[in-house]
Amino acid sequence: MKRLALAAVALAAGVALAQERPIPPGDLKSGSAFLGSDLRALQNDDFANPGMLWVERGEKLWSEPAGKLACASCHKDAAVSMRGVVASYPKVDKANGKLLNLDGRINQCRSERMGAEPLRYESEELLALTAYIARQSLRLPIKTSIEGAARAHFEAGRASYHLRRGQMNLSCAHCHDAQWGKRLLSETISQGHPNAYPAYRMEWQAMGSLERRLRACLSGIRAEMLPYGSQEYLDLELYLAWRAQGLPIETPGVRR
Amino acid sequence: MAARIQIPREARRGDVIEVRILIQHPMETGYRHDDVGHLIKRNVINVLSCRYGGVEVFRADLSSGISANPYVQFYTVAEASGDLEFKWIDDEGQQGSERQSIVVKG
């Protein structure tokens, strides 16, 4: 009887864990799986992928001094020091306990250590640097921690993901958990993963950050767009990263 | 204007080589309006040409139907070692150029 009870508890725990992941690991599909073969080929072509223009710019910026230092002054060769880094973002900063995405971390480094002005969100320079740094983790799986201080942000992000918003009264989950793979007019609804960002979107004809993509989604459901870098986006980014755990980094992705 | 060129570093004389170029440019169509309703002036790269060893081997007249950050690919025959030199100009008169050399053997 006792053994049975234990088994039941273990089963319940297992069910709870499985319920926590809205899309089981075996069904995880990167956004590129919902593209046409032409865009997928463009993304996989290291030369023709237009996002590589930003990656190349980022490579130059990496060793260009800004303020007192360049990124390369401390971090040396990005191919070594930045490999795998983006896969664990967003991350809680040990010193001040704040949740930072890669953009936030770069700007923190600039203002606290390099003595340089922080870069504006969505500026060409910041997109170039984030694209270059994320590129160093190409094909590595997303591995975000939601333990410790990150837990509260994760819970906030999950709540934000499930919050109905805007005139259409939709939450992220209504499309990206419940309806992915189905058609929305001419497009296939993706699972909404962040693993290719910053990405080059055909609609923008330019590179854009994950937050720009989130804002586009919010505008699509006629909800209020929050300002760049707001806490709610950061929490949501953490939830999205956790939800996409195991998917490989594809930056710079090419998207519709 | 940043650009990327891809050609083989080496080729044998008479080989058909693939030449690829990707140029960073907004290719503003002239049909879009800004946030306050004013028409944004057309600004596209209108001519792109490539000279190989001083001889023009490719020329394209681009217009507003071409997407931002245009990508162009063509083929030419490897004849002698030298430079492939690209030049382009947009509606605002901004010029860009980029070159890459190839070694031809045999």
C-alpha cells in the first residue's frame, strides 16, 4: 500500500512536470520549421543570409574601443569566450539581482566597465553586437536557469504569457500553445520560440530583436505595446527561453 | 555601405565561377509614408556593375522592386588572375565599391 502511494506521488510529480512544459520536448519545433523551403535555405546560407551583414558589423564593433575599452580588451576572442553564453540568457545578474537579457548585459558592461554610453535599444550597433555574440552559440541548445532568484521572474513571465490582452482578448498561449501548426490566413502559426533572435524579418526588411518581435505580436492582437527593455518583456523572455529549452540557437534567423 | 562578396579564391583557367554579392542598403521604394504621412523619397541602388581585370563582365539596373539588402549572383569565366571590382550607386548619389581578388592557374 505504501509502495503504491509512493508510486502515485511519483506519478503525480511526473504529471505536474509534464504539465509544466506546454510543448513536450519531442514536439519542439523552431520557427524555421514553419518557413517555406526558400527562406529556410536563405537562413542556412552563411553568405546570403542578410542577417550576416549585422553579424559582420558586430565582429568589427567587438574590437573597436568604446569609452576606455573594447569588448575584446577583456573578453578576447569571442569565438571562445562567448560560445554558449547566449544560450543561458536572460539571466539574473549576481551583483544587483536584476534580470538581464543580452542587450541589457552589453549596456551594463558599457556603462559600468567600459565607460561608454549605453546603446539604444534596436539601434544598428546593439543589433550588430547581439547578433555577433549570439552567433557564437550557433547550434548550441537553449539552457536557461529558472532556479533561485530567476524563479520569481519566471513565474511573472508565465503569467504574462497566459494573460489575455488587447481588443482580441488573446494570450500568447491561445496561438502558440494551442494552435501552432494551423493556418492564420496565409501563414502557419509557429510555436513562438526565441532561438533565432535577433533575426532578419522579411516584413521589416531589416534585423530586429526579440522584443521588436514581441511588440509586433502585441500590435497584431491590438494590445498595448510596452516600451523596449521593460520588466514585463524581460520576464516573458525568460519564460520563452525556458519553454524553448533544448532548441538550438539559429541567430541570425530569417523569418517572414 | 557594407557589402559581402563571395568568389572562389582560386580557379583554373576556363572554369565557370560563381560570383555572389550582398549589399546593405534600405532600397527605399518611394511608395512608403513616414509616421506623419509624408512620402519617403525613393532611394534604391540603381546601377550595380562588376569589372573583372578592368573589363566589365556584369551590369544590372535595379529599381524599387528589389528588396532591401539586395543579393545578386551571376557566373563568369575565370580568365586571368586579378580583381573583381564591384561598384554601385544609389538615387541619392551615394557610391559604394568592394573588390576581391582571384588567382587563376593553368
